Amino acid sequence: GRFRIRALDFPAADRERLRAVVNERTAAFIAPNHPEFGLDWMMDKEISTLVAPRMASWASRGIVASAPRFWTRNNLVANDGGDAARRYSVAWALRGHGVLLHPEGSVHWTANKIHPLFHGIADMATEAARRVRANGGGRPVFIVPIVWKYRYTRDVSANIHRELGTIERALSLKCTEGLSVAERFYALQTNVLAGQMRR
């Protein structure tokens, strides 16, 4: 129940704009601005079901290595795949399937902030455009930034405090129960780091 999305507010005009640039007639490189890990994969899959069911996605080597058969069957590309991963991604996009650079296997881990795109998306889109031109084709190549925002539909502070308390006890850290959620999470991170520094 941690990753339950009750509603997706994706206006029809935005969906049509996305379908216009991510389809079998284009080469599209999709760059989501991910605020966290967990729901990001589900949102990526939701996007792919709307516009590109065979879309390839980039992720960290650790994710791919966690279940290689499953992730390979889901067309996940490891971000440390070097030239082979880039060549595969460009070729896949040129087949009209789209490539989601998740974002390039890394996440900034911040909400309420739109980060600059990683440079690899421009490199791959440029290479795709070069190939189209060299072959005399007219397939358009797009870089498609996507931003979304999560909103809680109710106050989840008590649940988050309960989870933070569980983590504090499991790690034998000082209980910081009287703080706000943000202050308590910050204290948790500080105390974990302090323990690692001592060790």
C-alpha cells in the first residue's frame, strides 16, 4: 500500500501532445524529472502504455542486476552499458518505439524542483538525427521532457512518523518523535551519517 496512486490527472491535451511526438513515425527520447524512487517506475510504465508499449527504459546497473531476466524482458537498459547501450537506444528510438532515460539511470531525489536534463539525452538525439539525415530520411527526432508531481489525498504524517520510528529503533538511533516529519527525516539522515562516520 505504499505506492497506491488513486488518480492520475493527465489532461487530454497533454496526452495528445505526448502522442504527437512519441509514436511509430518519430524517434523520441523521453526525459522524466523524477522526484523519488518507487512510483517513478510505475509512472514510466503508465506513460509507455499510453504512447509507446515497447519503449526501452534506462536504469542503474544495480536495478538491472537485481532481476536481470525480468528487467531484460521489460527492455531495461543499464546506465553503465557504455557505447553498446547508447547504440541500442538510438536504434530502438529510430524504430519508433521510444526510449525513456529514467533519467539516464539516475535520480536527483528532489521534489518541487525541475533539474537540467542529463547531457546523454541530447547526445543520443543528435546521433539519431545524424543517422536519419545520412539515410536521407525525414523521421523527426524529439527530446521529450516530462514533469509530474505527487500529491497526497490525505494527511499521511502519522504513517510517516510510524515508519521513521521503526527505522530509528531498528538502527538503535535516538528517538526524535517530537519533530516535524521533515525535521525528523533530516535528523534520521544526520544520525545515520554520524554512525557511519564513527564506524
